[in-house]
Amino acid sequence: MTEEMQNGKMESETPPVPMRYWRRHAKPLVGVAILGVLILWSIGVFHKRTAADHLAYQAGLPVPANAKLLKVKLEPVAPRVDVVGTVASGTKVNLCARMPAYVTEVFVSAGSSVKKGQELVTLDDREIQEQAAASEAQFKQAETEMNRTRQLFENQAATEQAFTSAQSLFTIARAQRERSRVMLTDTRITAPIDGIVTDRHVEPGDLAAPGQTLMAVYDPANMQLEVPVPVRLLAKLPVGQTVEITLDRPATNFQGRVRQIVSEIDPLSRTQLVKVHIEKTSGDVLPGTFGRLWVADDARPAIVIPAAAVYRAGQIELVQIVKDQRAIRRAVRTGPRHGTSVEILSGLDAGDLLLLNPIEEN
């Protein structure tokens, strides 16, 4: 009986299952509910909302009262075409050997300035000296024999045939002597003009062959740009016309004058070689320099604006156009420059109002 009473008492003290579940999860559920209320309150669910209104937006920046404006329009523009060429001297002399001989001395190097008549190279002349001495002796002997035969002929002690033969031998000996003298001068290579040495190809001890180029001398005051010009542009380059030239070294512009147009047309490139004399050079233009010849092509309609109206934002070229007294930027693509102006290839249309002094954007 006592055991049954104890069991009944224990059963009556144990709470039901829902009550045990509530006590175990009551605090987490209350915390989640409070957190949800706080979130709703923070996003304004329990606040009174104001009705949405339209806010007007104006693009661009206000235009200053004294701003300078330009109405964009199409105008005829003659684009400049650049044709590439190479600088060469109009006066260049290749110095060659005229006989086989060893080089004994070379007095100049490539880049040396020389004067006309200055000795540049000497060749071994020992053999020529021997030939000259022999020809001189033969000449004196022939001269003596001719004078003796003449006296005999005048005294009727010699025939006319003997006198004629003596004259022939004298003429041959004199010619051989002159030839030897000329050959001696050929062993001394001198500068034919005032200029600068280039293309030195020999050193002392080398064997020079007949026709072999030993070095070259060019005139730095007579430089020209040789340009293969397309046939369609030749009519714009008459002989004597003044043109503009741009060189890589020195990196500057020069005035040129069309000197010669080679009559032969290259069948592969359909071009003719045009030689343009470069004016007012100071000796700093070197042969082989890369250059450009600028030729004005046929005029065409284009949009041209002052270059100062174009500015950059990174790699993007921009201008500012005016609409409703507001400066609105617009991306453009520029083309060739024409003095202080630049051609606009895209981004502007005829009739646009351009702000010449762009407003700085913060």
C-alpha cells in the first residue's frame, strides 16, 4: 500500500509533456521574437511613411555667363597624306681603286669631315714607280733619237722613213710616260668634294681590286628625301613645288622642294620615286634617316574644331556641348590635326553647340 501511494505521488508530481517542451524552448523563442520586432522597427515598419515625390534632375554643369560657344558645322578640309621615304645625299661619290694594289695607309674614318683634294687613302706604288722610271728613260732615249734623226734628215743624211719612224717611237714613249704618271696619281685617293666620309671598307694591308669601293664621301649641305609616291598623288607634286617634310632625326619639320620625279613606275607598288631637296639643313641630317612627305589630298567635308576644346579622361577623348544652358560632356574620336584645330571623326554632328573652354569636372 505504501509503495502504491508512493508511485501515485511521483506520477502526480511529473508535469505533462507539453509543459516540459515549453519550459525547455521558451527562452530561445522569446529571444527570436524580440529580435524580429527590433528588425521590423529598424527598417521603419512601425513608422509613418512619407509619400514618394519626383525629384527633378538636370544633366551636366551650368554654363558660365561669359562662356565662348561654337556652332559645329561641316567645312571642306583637304586631308594631308603622309608618304614615307629615306634621306639620301644628292651628292655622293664612291671612291674606287683603279688598279690592283695593297692599301698602305688610310687617313680618315667614317664620319670624318674632309676638304676637296685632301688625301684619304694611299696604295702601294713601288711597281708603278719602277714603270714610271722605265717609261721616263725610254722617253728621253726616243726624244734624243728623234732629234738626231731630224738633223740627219735636214742634212739629207737620213731618209724620210727613218725620220717618221723616230717620230712614232717618240710619240709612243711620251704616251707611256704620261700613262705611268697617271697611274702614280691613282695610288693617291683624294676627296673629290667637301663633305663627310661614309662607308669605309678598307684597312691598311688590304688588297684593293680594280673597281672596288674603298669609301664614299657625301655632301651634307645637299640632302634630299627620296619617297616612292603613289601615282594618284603625283599631280599634286610638280617639280619646284614647296612641300613639308618631317624627319625622325632630328625630330622636326623641314621645308622641301621637289627636285626630280623619276619617270619609271614601279609595277609592284604603282609608285614613282620623287626626290625632294631638304632646305636649310645644318649638317645634322644623316643619310638613311626615316622621313615623311606630307601631301594635301582632295578636299572633303569634315567637322573641325579647336584642339583646346578636346580634353581627356583617362583614354577617352571628350568635349562639352551646351543644351538648355547646361554643359554636357560627350565622347568623341579625333583625327588629323590641322594647325591649332583637330578633325572630329565621330561624336559630334553639324548644329551642335560646342563649349570652347571646357568646365573642369570635380
